[in-house]
Amino acid sequence: MDEENRAEPGVVVGDDGSEGARLAVDWAAAEAEALGTCLVLVRTMTLPMPNVDFVPGVITPVAGEIVADQSVVDYAEKELAGVAAEVGRKRPGLPVRTRVRFGRASWELADIGRQAELIVVGASGRGGLPRLLLGSTASQVVHASARPVVVVRPGREKARRVVVGVDGSPASVAAVRYAYDFADRHGCGLHAVHVWSEPPEDVFGPARSGGEGQQSPQDEGERLLAESLTGLGELHPDVVVHREVALGSVAEVLLDHAEAATLLVVGGHGRGALRGAFLGSVSHAMAYHAPCPVAIVREGVEEHPG
């Protein structure tokens, strides 16, 4: 495979020169170092449109073809090299590579990172509003990538816990594994949360309280948490785990817990009505509104792609 189309292993991070991208690069560099892998810095640019002469029924490009100005490429590579040098000064043992690609940023990041440990993006790029809006590139990468994606926002510096949403779906199982691994690498506690919304009185009747042989939502939630965490404690004996079954809106509960989190982890989709959708409503809400870095993990990512 040629250099231009090669997928990169390691931690892939998008950089557009914005403050949000700088936060993402710092976070990605720390994670690459913790994983013992390389950091790949990616800068993307849009191809310029050619000037055209309009003739009835014909569009003819004028001199020049759709060719990128080499000076623009050189400038982007120089800027990215500067970012790589800054990372190297902070983390001298970390291997850093750079890639400059033409095309839509989200597509290029997803393509370059298709064999990566994870892809990291800032919550907003140039002109974005951190904590309020998710930049278009970040949003599209979250939807397009099959690899774990971390959307970086400023979090509490002294926070030492990872929060993971648990609903028993395959994506949730992958999210729990990712959360356990991350907590172990960074010496954090793990807070596993299952949230149930109270159904109307006339829908499930006595099942709500465990009547007529039915498990109560609390018991069912505790069972689901136990099943989701089975075997992982033995693999990560140093991780202190707190389990919680909460009542309320899933998004609201997770956002509340994320206020004091190092990282919030959710599955790419859960048990919603549209299981086939690219991104579930909860993970969508977390990507847009989480007050800390959030990892969106897809089903099946526990095994690295070959």
C-alpha cells in the first residue's frame, strides 16, 4: 500500500491549529505514552476549486487543474512539524508521525485511523464554542469511525475516576472493557452506572416492584452490572469499582456523574429503538454535552483490527 493511503496504528489525533485541537493533541500524546504506542498528528486541507470558463453546456477548467498549491502544503507540513516538536519536548520518548491529507477532515481521520488504537478529536475547532457545541469534524468522526473515538474537552484536573454507562448491549460490553483498561492504565477508580427510567404505572404493573415473580428494576440493574463486569476485576485487580443503579434520564444521570470524571465512556449505541443507527441517542448526547473527555466505543473493538 502506498504511503498516502496507509492506515496508521497507534493514537491518531486531528490538529487544525485551534485551541481545542491543542487540548486534543496533549490528551492524545499522554494516552499514546500510556499505551506504549506512537502518536500520529493529522492535518487536513480542502482541495482548491479550479477557475472555470462557463460555455453553454460545457464546463472547462482553465489553466491549472485541481492541484494543490505546494506552498500551502509546505506551510501545513511546517506547522504540523512544529506541533510534533512541541510534543517531543514534553514527551521525549514518544514516537510521533505526521500526515497531511487533502479531503474532508472527518473522512480522512476515520480512514487514517481505521487500524488505530483510537482516534482523538477536539470538541470544537476554529470558531467553535467549547462545552456548548460539538464541532462538525468531531461530530462526523464520531459517526464515521469504527474505532474508539475520544472527544476532548477540559476536565477536572484532580478527577481520578472513570465513569462508564452500562446497558448490557454489545457496544456497552466493549465500553466497559475500554473503561476498565483506561482506569487501570491511569490509576483511576471505575464508576459503572446502569440507569433505568420508571415506566408508567399501567405498563408493567407489579413487575416494577418485583411482584409476581418478576425482578425489580433495581435487582435487574444489579444483575446486569454484575454480568457486564464479570471477569474484568481479575484482569485489573488494582481498579476499585463502584456500581450504581440509578433512576432517571440516562443522559442526565451520566452527565451529572461526568462532572467529576477523568473520562466518560459510552457504547456507540445501546438498547434504543434504532439499534441499527450509527450513533445512539445517549452517546450522541454525551459527545455533544459531556463536561469532560468522552470515549465512544463501538461493538467489537476489544480486539484490535488486523
